[in-house]
Amino acid sequence: MNLRRSAIVVVLVALVATAVTVTAGARSQGTLSGAGATFPAPLIAVWQQEYKRDQVNYNAIGSGGGISAITNRTVDFGASDAPLTPDQFSACKGCIQLPWVLSATSVMYNLDGVKNAIHLNGRAIADIFMGNITNWNDARIRRLNPGVNFPDRRITPVYRSDGSGTTYNFTDYLTSVSPSFKSRVGGPNTTVNWPAGVGARGSSGVAGVISRTEGAIGYADIAYALKNHIKFAAVQNKSGKWATPGLRSIKAASLADKKFSKTNELSIVNPPKGKKFLRAYPISTYSYVLLPLKTSKAAQLKAFVTWAVTTGQRFGPKLIFQPVPSYVLARAKSQLTRVKS
Amino acid sequence: MASVSETVVDPAAATLRRRGRFSPGDAFLYGITLAAALSALVLLVLLARELIADAWPAVQEFGLGFVTSRTWDPSTDVYGAATFLFGTALTSFAALLLAAPLSIAIALFLTELAPRWLRGPVGTLVEMLAAVPSVVLGLWGILVMGPWIVEHVGPFLHRTLGWTPFFKTEPATGPSMLSAILILTIMMVPIISSICRELFLNVPRELREGALALGATRWEVVRGVIFPYARAGVAAALILGLGRAIGEAIAVTQVIGNNEAITWNLFDPGDTLASRIASLYVGATTKLQISSLVYLALILLAFSLVVNLLARVIINRVAARHQVSA
Amino acid sequence: MSDHVLTAKSLTSEHRTRRRIVNWVVEGVATLAALTAVALLLIVVGSVAKRGLGAINLDFFTKTPSLLGFDVASSGIANAIVGTFVIVGLAVSMALPIGILAAIYLNEFAPRRVQSVMTVAFDVLNGVPAIVVGIFVFVFIVSGHGQAAWKGSFALAILMLPLVTRSTQEVLALVPSSMREASLALGAPRWRTTLSVVLPMAVGGIITGATLATARVAGETAPLLFTSALAGNAVSWQPDEPLSSIPMFIFTSAEQADPALQEQAWGAALVLIAFVLVASMVARAFGLRSRRRLTGGR
């Protein structure tokens, strides 16, 4: 009976296959899965290699994706440069955010024949991204850079098309230096209505488009500019000095806010005028890890985050991540006790 | 045949079975196959229900004005689809404009004009173009076609057609509406040409041979016999190709630049319904934004349904007419 | 014939030269069009081959991806290959049985009216864009529950179903009804006839249709964007967690600025194209042969 025999064979094979699949990998206990911001991703990539206790998987899908992933409990931890809004906190149903990384958003540009670290102040940057300045040889740019020879080349602003905490940081800065930006474009937010330019996915995507487009200008964490050999601008802070993203300028900016909000938020964008902030780079920001308050992986998550804000910070400076100050470390340790299983 | 001889059964038992019209085995098979056949309907109903349910907050908030509103502003949580409808329409129809003559010419080549030994291989190659995954076409579009447009094709188009609103500025970036249009054209051509090829092959031989007997050239046969006969079918093929272009998300989102402006300048970036859903859905942060994106998906679904049914209606009418006149 | 082109008057020898020239021009244009399409295919496949070949080595198939561009030289897409295998395999196991059963109903049991209505449903399902299917599956079973490879398979299965059903239906229709009638005349019940007579004859065509549908969905990215995208770097065969896949790898690597990562994207594209094209061509050749056997000889 050919039919019956082949049916038996098929069923047996299916059973064996199922058994093999089920036993071949019982879900490994030592995995932490996370998703979110591309801003801290370069440092988290190093952590993935250096952290030995568990295997950490991280998907850099943007802060918006991280917030929605942790809200849906699709991952064990989320990451976002944009602090959660009250609505997002309530949607998350018992989440906590902790600053764990400190760095800066660079304003990167691709322009042949022009040196690194050209001067761009907040107004100029806002005008560029609003589409008011459309050519590199515009007087408003030349005025800030005497002696620099700008070619006749169209400016292509590059922004984040996905939900991005870097966009939040960047628009936070632009709305504080340009009232017309605030009214025309809006923000700070993880997505805004950019009037001009091209969108790209992720900080890598922004770096990609910029490196392929002559005359492009965009924003991403400084690590991406350095890694892809893209030039970045010096931005004028409130004290009138020109600062580039670097460990010292980020540290100076971090002094702008030492007082945690109730949700552990620290806002250090565009520090005020003052002797402390002479070197401050005005588009610096903390990035946050998002944890559920009640999770079966509480012990592992706490161990990982504690390691990240202590030992993990050691790997930061090479990628221009300034180690977090001691009060951030203290706050993390005390707040982590709220995470329970 | 071996399998038939296996079903030879005892004649007495066969008589018994013939008495009852449906044996339990038959009923079982009938049951599970009917259930399987209903799966498509069930899936469609589920699809519509889930999408409508999730889009409902946006539908309630914006109503039908969503379709005409040009605002897509996450800062104020106000959303509208007009920009993406424009982008979808512009890219799809422009691609159709390019793909239609190309595909019909290819179908003609493969059915009438090519030497017989060439038809098979070339036909296969054209169909292989349909097998290229859209993410690979998008990759090629980003890294090969985009720079090529910016460096060579773009300046040429700007010089010659710069007086039209379509090529007003110098091409600046690879990601642009033009890139999306070209990629969509490449995707549509194999679909349209394979359907047209079937249509042209189905033209009754007597009609073709009659024309040839009268001394018509090959082109005159095409113009006088094949085109009039296959006209409606070709229209259906074009509509189906259009449907493909409207729904393409991945390749388009890779090359179109994701900008929310309504612009006729093809060197500018833009966005389509499908592309916007693909780029924003993962990172949408407010409930209203999420349901606005599902609202976009609903509009996209409605378009593809209309397109499909339209093509079907045409095909059915063509089939009926040809059956009657045969 | 409605057109006036072929009147006796227009076919006179007076215009013969001009008509010949017009014909010649049109034939040239059509040839050019076909050459353009072939050239496009060769350009795309050629680009992928040229740029991707450099990334192909043993490491590419056995190692896992580099973390953000560190150590690209000794990284690979092993987890994506395994993930695609699992996801597509599950999709086939979901879509194939249902598609075949549905085709059996449509071809063997359904009255004409019912058959045409249901065929419309399958055709409409076929026209639903992949991204909409992805959103549907996300909203239906992922939102609030988490991503998983089998949920991605479910989305791919929805895309495969109309293709498998239609191709199986076509093959079943090609089976001569004399075979069915002979079997029924001998007293075999309908179900026996279908399983032992009709299906075995159609097996070749069914495999062809299934292979073509598989090749089609193996390259789909949109349905996986929301159902199986948050995958780990390690090789995993678990269907209940999100797994990496080759299309998703290409999608995310395509936009990187790092040329080494771009090369890997090309390499993955080469692997994908090779699989899709080879599977399609083999299926088509096999299908032609089995179809000829069904309709031509015995």
C-alpha cells in the first residue's frame, strides 16, 4: 500500500524534525535582548563583546523603535536618547529610564576642499535645515568662516526618517536657538516635519547618505562621523566659544544639569553662558536605558546595567563617549533596586 | 498505469459503495478541502477587520479629511495622507508611462518579431528579471543607479529638459523620486510583458494568417489584428503592473529619500504610502501616529483591491467576448 | 477586424517600400526594447556578482555578523542563512498543504459559480501588497506578544497561498478527466480517486508551483520587518524567537556607510539571487517537462 507507507514515513520525519528542533536549543537563559537608539550603538557593540556574564543582543532600530519594543515587551531592555514622555510612561506600564551613556550629536558634512570643523552657529544650522540657506557659498556661512573658500554647491540636509532620539537631541538644540525653527518645524521630538532634505534610516544610514552625497549635511552621534571619516562642524555655545564634540567639551556640557527629574532625566542641551561652560559642546546628551520594573530577568538586567555604568564606561573614550559622572552612577545604583522579578 | 490498477476493487464492495452517493472518506475530503478553499476569504476578512480596527482612532480623529490633508506633523500629532498619495501616484504613473511601451515592445518581440530560436532564451531572461527580489533592486538602486543618475543621467536631463517642472534643479542626491520611478519601471516590465506575451499568443491563428495571406507586413499584422484583439487584455496587464508599483514598499523606501513634500521636481526626494509605512512603523511613538500609519495601510489596501478587481473585470469581459465571437 | 489598416487599398504594392521600412523600424524598436530588458537583468545581476564576490568566503557562510563594523573581515551571515531556512521552511509547511487542499476543492468539487467566486478571493489575496500583509500579521499576533520567526513565516505563507493554489489548480485541470472517470467507474470513491489517481499525476506540477512560490517569498523583506526583525547575532534554529534573515540583512546593511559592510550586503544579495534564480529556472524547466508529459504523451 504505497500511500499508507509514504504517509507513515512523512509523519515519522515530521515528528523527528520537531523533536530535534525543540531539543536542539532550549532557550538559553543567558541572553539579554535589547533594541533602540543607534546613538549609543557603537559603545553597546563593544559591550556585547566585553560583557561575559550573559550574551547581549542589541538591535539598533532607533529610539522610537526601542520605546515601542520595550512597551510591547518584545525585548528585555530598550534604549532611547529621547526621555519618555508621560504618555509613553503610562503606555509602558511600569518602566524606568536611567542615563547610561554620555556623548554628543555631531553636525557632519561632506564638502570637498573644505577643512574639518568649519564654524556653524545655531542660527545657521537651523536655517540650513529649514531650507532657508540652500548653497554652501551663502553669505551667512561665509561670514562665520573668514578665510575659508566655499564652493558653489547645493546643500542637502540629511535627517533621520525613523523615530530617532538623535533627532530629539538635535531639535531640542535647534528649538532653543531658533524660535522660527520651533514654530516652523517643531520639536523637540523623535520625528519632526523636516521641510527640506533627504531622510535616512538610522545613524548609519545618515552617515551613508552623507558620504555618498557631495554637499550633504546631517546629524548623528560623533562616533559615526569619526568611524566613517566624515567632517563635522564646530558649533558656537552660549558663551560665544566654538566647540567641537570631544570628551572635554561633552564633560563641560554635562555640568549643566546635575539634578535628576523624577524620571531620572538630565537635560544638558545648550548649556547657559558661564565660566564652567566655556568649552561646552551645546549638542551633547545623555542616552537612557529603558527597563521594566517587573521582569523575570531582573537580576541579569541589573547586573548588566551596573556593569555598563561602571566597567563599561571604560570603553567609551575611544569612541568619544564621556564616562558618566559619579552622581549618575550613584543614581543608577539606587534606582536599579526598584527593578524586581 | 500502475496507480489505476491499484484501485481495482472487489466488484461486490464497489456496488455497495455506489449505492450511497458520498462515502465518509469523501465527506472528510470535501470538508477539509472546502475549509482550505475558504482560507483566502477568511484571511481577507480578518485582514480588513484588523486593519480597520487599528486605524479606527485615526479615522475617528481625522475622518476622510485625512486623504486630502498635507500635514504630517508628529510634533503636533496631526497626520494626513495627501503627500504620500501624491508620491504614490506620481511614481507609479510615471513608471507605467515608461514601462508600458517597453513591455509591449518586448512582448511583441517575443511573440511576433524574434526568430523562433531566440524567443525561448530571451523570454526566460525577461522573466528572471521578475525574480530579482525587491531588496536587491533597492540595494543596486542605492549604490549603483543612484550615483550614476547624479553623475551622468541627471545632468543630461537637467540640460535638455530643465525647462519642464520635472527636472528643474541639478540632481543632488541619489535618493530621489527619479530613482524610485526607474526602480519601479524595472519591476513592472516583466509583469506586464509576460501577461502581454500570453495575450498575443492567444490571438487566433486564422486571424493572423489571414492578414499575412493578404500581404501585410509583420507590423501591420500587429497593428491591424493583434492590438485590436488584445487591447482590453493589455489594459488589464497595465493595471496589474500599476498595482504592483503602488504596493512596493522596500525598494522604494530604499531609494526615494523619505521627504514629505509635494514636488514635481523628480530630482527631489519624496515618499509614497507603502514607503512611509515601512520607514516609520517600527518607531512610531504615539498611538495616533501608529493608527495613522495603519490608516495609510488601509488606503493602500483599498487601492490594490480596486486595481485588482478592475483588471479582473476587464479580463472577464474580454474572455466572455472572445468566447462568444469564437 | 475593426481596423482599417488592412484594407485592400493599403496593401497595394505602391506603398510596399514604405511599409517595409516602417516594419523594419518597428522590428528594430522592439528588438531594442527586448535587449534593454535583458541588458538590465545582466547589469543588475552583474553588479551583484562583481561587488559581492569579494565578500564570499568560507567565513561568510559560517560566521555571524560583525557588531557595527568591528571585525568585518571575519564575519558572515550564518545566522541569516539559518534564519531564512527556518522561516521559509515553516512558511512552505504552512502554505503548501492548505494550497493543495484548496486547489483540490476548487478543481474537483466546486460547482462553477462557487469556483469563480473563490478564485476571485485568491486573486484578490494575491494582489494585497506585502507590506500590508506584514502590518496585518503584526497587528494580529505580534503586537503585545512579541516577534517570532514563525510569525514571519505566517506572513510569508499568506503571500504564498494564492500562488500555490493557482498553480496546483492549473495542474489538476490538466489531468485528463478520462483518468478520473475510469477510476470512478471501477468503483473507487472520490477521495480515493483524487489521492491515488489525480494527485500523483499532478505531483510534478505541484512541486514546480511550490518551488516558484518559495523562490518568490524567500526574497521578501516587508513581511519580516515587523514580525522577525529584532534578531540576535548568534545562529539560532528556534522558531519562537525572532530570527535573522538574508533579506533583512541586506536591507539593514545596504544603507551603511562602511564599504566593508556594503560588500557583505552585496555578498548576501548574491547568495539570495543565486538561490532565487536557480530555483526558478530549475522549477520552470521541470514544470515544462512534467506539463508536456501530462498533456502530450502518456
